[in-house]
Amino acid sequence: MLQSYLDGETDEVTARRVAAHLEDCRRCGLEASLYREIQHALARRVEPDSEAVERLRTFGAALLNEGPPAGDGGSEDTAAPPAGA
């Protein structure tokens, strides 16, 4: 859903819900920031920042290893941010 939101492909209600979640969830906010950085680099037709790509890979690997976050009900996320964040 995050990618659809960032691509402007969600309805208004969903977009508001995702935006609110991104404000409250540091982990998802960092992921969205990385995606935006990569999108902007691609729009400029230049190579994305290698550090941003590596942080995104590390973040994705951590998600696969940890599974979904427990109770994502707006509480502060205590998981470590992606390396270099």
C-alpha cells in the first residue's frame, strides 16, 4: 500500500490514513523517505544514491527477518532504524 500511496494511486481516504500513519510510525516514515529519494533520482534519470539503496535493502532484509511489527497501533517503534538513517 505504501508504494501505491507514494505513486498517488490511492483514494483520498486511504491516502489520509497512510499519511497519518507515516507521521506516527518512524519505521514506515523512514521507509517512505527512502522510496521518495529513489523515486526522485529515477525521475531525474540519474543513479539513486547508493547509500539510500543499501539502507532500503537493509530495511527490507530486517523486515523479512523480524516479521511484521507487533502492535502497530500508533505506539513509538522501538526497532532500530535502517543503517545510516
